[in-house]
Amino acid sequence: MTDCVVSYGGEQALRGVDLTLRPGTVTALTGHNGSGKSTLLHALAGLVPCTSGTIAGLPRTTAFVPQQSAVDALVPLDVRTTVEMGLWPRLGLWRRPSRHDRDDCLRAMTVLGIADLASRRLGDLSGGQRQRTLLAQALVRRADLLLLDEPTTGLDADARDAAEAVTRGEAGRGATVVVATHDPHETAGADTVVELRSGRAVQITARTGAD
């Protein structure tokens, strides 16, 4: 990402952001609400265009996990179906999941503590449970670029630890992970921390051993 500007209605949400992302690393985006964290994720996901500047060289496949509050709780889907949607980019809409695919989904749900909720509808879940469902969906996606918007909001300590372990595990298999967060634990575990303020990257800190 080079000198990226994103504008909404004439107002700049991102102001000339430069950012280099590397496979196998976790980048944490920090800053107050309205600082541009979600907009930056949306730009990386291709959901909003840069008004000026460029985004190039991103990994081939992307999984984006929004804040659970962005998910309509009235969508008539159960947890298992929602997680299996992470397989669609690989299988297509009409190919049925194999036994191996279903086992992958079960492992993801088990890791995130929602296997016992597989038949529950999203609308019947707490916000934290919906968040874990979205994380499980991203886990089975096995994307090259994983974008997470405040993934531990609404989670208890055990679920938060599981979510952070998943994030580090995805980086460990070579994915590029970018997480917008207010959680100091996530920030402490990141390879690079980018502080945003009023749409600008005001500080980029690489941890020891990160390039």
C-alpha cells in the first residue's frame, strides 16, 4: 500500500497511508474509534477503492472477518452452515463438502469452542459466539491474507486466548494477518504495530526479529 487515500463524501478516512505487509507475520492496527482502522481493512479487502495512491502485491486469496455487530443476526443460518461457507471459494457453490472438509470445519469449531453450537441459528447466539463463528469460517478458508476487525470484542478470556492462538497459527502457516484491535494482548503479540490517528499512520513499530 503506497500513499493510499480513501474518501467518503469528500472527507478523507485514510490520508496517504504507506504500509508493507509480509507473509507469516501479524500486523496490529491500533488507534481510537474513527482513526481509520476499519477503513484500512476494507481497502485491503478490496471493499473500498483508494481515491488516490495504490494497493499492489497483496496475497492471492483473502478472508475478512468483520466486527460481529456488522453481521445481521436475523440471517437464517446455523453455525455449521456459516462455518462451511468458508469452503465456498475452494469448492464453489454447488460442490458438496467432503468428509475431510467437514472434519476441517469441526476442528475449527472445536478450537473456538462452538462445536456444541453447530445447529444453533446465528440469531440465537451471543455477540461473542457469533464472533467465534466468523473466526471459524475464516479459519477453514485458509486464505493467504487474513483481515480481522476487532476479533476479540465480546469474548471471554478463554475464547480470547483461543482466538489469538488461531491468529498466530494462521501466521505460522504463512498467512499475512492484519488485525484492527483495542486489545493490548493482541498488540503485544503482533510482529508490527501500526498506530492510526485521523486516518494517518503516525507510528509503525516492528518487534524484534520482524523486518
